[in-house]
Amino acid sequence: MYGSEVIKYLEEWAPPGAAWKDDNVGLQVGSEDVKIKNILIALELNQKVIAQAIKKDCNFIFTHHPFIFTPLKKLNFQNDPKAASIKDLIKNDITLYSAHTNLDFAKDGVSFELAKKLHLKNIQFLVNEESNQYKLVVFVPMEDVEIVSEAIFNAGGGIIGEYKKCSSQIIGEGTFEGSENSNPQFGKKQNFETVVEVRLEVLVHSWKIDSVIRAMLSVHPYEEPAYDIYLLNNKNSNYGYGAVGNLEKPMKVDQFLSHVKSMLGAEALRFTHGNTRKIKKVAVCGGSGADMVNSAIASGADAFITADIKYHTFQDAENNILLIDAGHYETEVQVLTTVRKKLSDLVKNRNIKVFKYNGSTNPVRFYNN
């Protein structure tokens, strides 16, 4: 198995196109052509993570946080820890790959796994992404609909929620008259022709539209296929921000705070009181999600758990929602269990092991004396 297979598998779950525009997701250091020995996953990269990868004979590292986020202007191996890490990765032929906001926004990604860790049920996105889908409409002779639609589906078109190969097909008539330089598939050039056609409509994610169109054109029988692309404002049921769900049984505020602290392994919580004594509906957003507090309130959630909350955000939320800062690391690291499970399923029977970094990369410490 090669790195390219692992990357393709990960990107089917968390496509780079779903990430924030300025996020540096994907291959960080190394090559997709690396033949996989073992895999190590961690929230972020540091020297200890690299040392563990070397010890466990891992030549592919997955991290959630991108190692390279801003352009590097120089590589000083002696005085710059980041440069030294790059040197160690290259020296040991280790490929580094990161999935950041694309993993945040995916189903069963960071926020979904945080919600599951807190034992929430009926989990949905808190806010769905929107305006990142197209409607592709192409006109196809009836006898070629199957081959064209399959090409579109195989390239990633036609996915809606938990369903794939979704399309709409309407039978009609197409007309054309080719010039003397044309080479029509049906009828004769310089002759007005009528053909029974199907109007094939398929929903396509924005990051798939180019590959879907290429696939469609490669099998379409017409010399000049007629097709339209419409940008949609629809909410995307497959990608979004944060998550919201329900506790199986309501909890008192103190009980819920203890539950959050215990489940996430947090040393401490920062919070402000909401407007209810019992917690039933809970919104979450792994990492820095404080800007979604109003969405959490609008959803009817009794509590909202995220990280990196500012003083005035607490102030604005007081008496409106139980707002909890459980820590950036603590709210994001939960997803590594799912990443490990997915990759373990991928490499099953391949004599490849997937390890989760057994230390903590959390730089935050608490002083309790």
C-alpha cells in the first residue's frame, strides 16, 4: 500500500475542498509514492511525535493541525525547531499529511466525535455549509444515459446526505443542425435532426465539479455535448460547522459540568451560567468555535461546549446558554480515535499497523498551588 491510497481514502471522508479557503491541508512533507510501513496519528507534530514514529517504524504521520501553515522563508536546522523537524522527517523518509478544517466540517469529524464522546444522541450539524454545490444538467441520448450517469457518479457526483447515485431524468427532444465541418453521432451533417434525449440533473460538490465534467465529456457520444452548470445556495447536508444533539437523560448543571470534565479528561473548565437548571440539548464545536455561540442559542441548545472563548463572549452568553470552554486540545483530540479506526479498517490484512501517539501534545498547563 502506498501513501496515495491512504490519502485518497482520507480525502473521500474529508475532502480538501471542504476546508476553509486559506487552510493548508493535505500533504505537508514527503511523497504520496511512499510505500507504507506503519502509520502514526497525532493531533499535531513535534519532536516527540517524530521520535515515536521512528521507534514504531512509521513512515506516514497523520496530524489534524497542519505543520506548515504560513510560508517558510528559511530552514535553520540548528535554531528553528520546525526546520529541525522537517529535516528529521526527510532524513527518515517520513511523509506527513494533515486534515484540518476539512476534518472539522465532515460527518464523523471533529465536532461529531466530540458529541459522541459526550454521549449525545441524534447528532446533526449545528450549521450546514452552503453555496458550495452545483447542479449539473446535461442532455444525453436515451440509449447513453446509463454510461454517462455512471461516469458522473464514479467521479463523485450525485451524493445527497446518506444517498449516492442521485439524479433526475426527464425525457424530451433535442434538435440540431451540424455544419459541413461537423461529425454528428446521429443523423447527417447540414441536416436538421431531432433526437430523443434525457435531461440528466445531478448535484455536485464544488470541489468535484471539474473532475465530474471531465468524466462526463469523456463518455458523452455527442461531438458538442450541451450542458449547464448552476451554482446553488442550498445548505449542504454532508458538511457543516459544529454539531448538536441530545443527552439520553437531562442532567443538572453541576452534574453536566462534571460529565464534560470527566469525558474529555480536562483538568479544568471555564464556563458561564445559562438560563436553565437542567441540560438536555447540547451544541459543540471542537477547537475555536466561540463565534458559533449565537447559532447554538438559536438551535435551542441548553449548553455549548467549545474552546478559546474570550471574556466578552462569556459576558454576552451569560444567562442565555451554559457556555463551556473545555480546551482546544481536549475538544479536538477525540477525533483521533475515529481516524485510527478508519485507517485500521483500510489497512486490514496488509501487515500495516496504525498507532495513536501515546503522549500529549497539549502545550497548556494549569497551576493549582
